[in-house]
Amino acid sequence: MNQAHAISLYQPLLHQIAYNLLRCKADAEDIVQDTFVKWLSIDHSKIENTKAYLIRSVTNNCLNHINSLKRKKEEYWDVFQLSELMVKFKESDFANIDFEKELSAAFKLIHLKLEPIERAAYILKEVFDYEYDELQKVLDRKADNCRQIISRARKKLNEERDKINFNINLPDTTNLFESFKKACHLEDASEFVQQLKADINSSIQQKK
């Protein structure tokens, strides 16, 4: 059996296997194509059963792809750990564009998942190390209430870990994010705090 005949014969089967594992037509087609490309580059004399080899190869490639997606999802979730991320962000001196994009994505998702009061309390506590007595003054909430707000914010983010949809329409947080970066760079969060408070007040007014 020549190579062209083998590809024509086994491609539908391999595509069906890949699609059943990945549930994505485009990814399945890419995996099958990559499998054939690799197969064409090796010594076929060492392959006793071409069909079995291709099935095993496409299955392994699909599993590797799934594991890669899981790792990316976990890495993407890790950007929510803003306190650790901020240390790296400050050290980067804004030179790492990819890193800034990652932080921007995390910021947008936090903006999407949390209410303004939760977002303010969470970021000020986790990123800027505000004590609860400081949060009490800034947010005009009792210290115990601030603890509850932060706990609720953490719970919301934890609950969203396995629900993250990479295709969601993220909000535009350009102005707030720029203020956030400035606060980190200057180590002065006063302007950023004022914007957070403005968001809280705006949310309160909308609910009235």
C-alpha cells in the first residue's frame, strides 16, 4: 500500500477518532494532519501495522493536546493569583509585553466576575496589602464586613476555576487597568482607589 492510498483509506477513521476525543472539528483536522506529516517522515519498514500505528499516534496526539489545554487553563487561572503576579509585574518594568497581556486578561476577568465592592476589596488586599482597618476607611465598610467581602470574592473566583470560557466577551477596562499599572509603578494607589470608589458609587446609583 503506497502512502497516498494509506492516507485516503485511514483519514476518515482517524478524523472520527480525533473528533470523538476533542469535540472540535478544526482541532481534529489539525491533529490528523500532524499525525500524517510525522508518519510520512519516518521509516515505514519499522511499522508492522500501519493502521494500528496511525490510530495509536492520533490517539496519543489528541491526549497530549487535551493535557496541553488543561495546563493552559490552569496557567490562565493562575493569573488570578494577583499578589504573586504583581511581584513579577513590578520586576518586569513593563518590558514584557506578553506578561502585561496576561495580567490585563486577569484584570478583565476579575472585573467581569466580581461586583465593584468585591473587586476593590480583593485587589487592594491581595495586591496592595491593605490592612482591614485601611479597607474600612477606604470602602466605608466595617473591618469584619471587609473580611466577608474578600472571602466572598475569593469564593466566586474559586468557583469559576472550571468554568472559564476563553471565548467570553471581556469588558473594556483600559482606563482602570492603566490606573492600576500606574499605581503599581509608582507604588501609590491613591488615584486607583478613587476610581474603584467611583465604580462602587456608580454601581450603587444604578441599583437605586
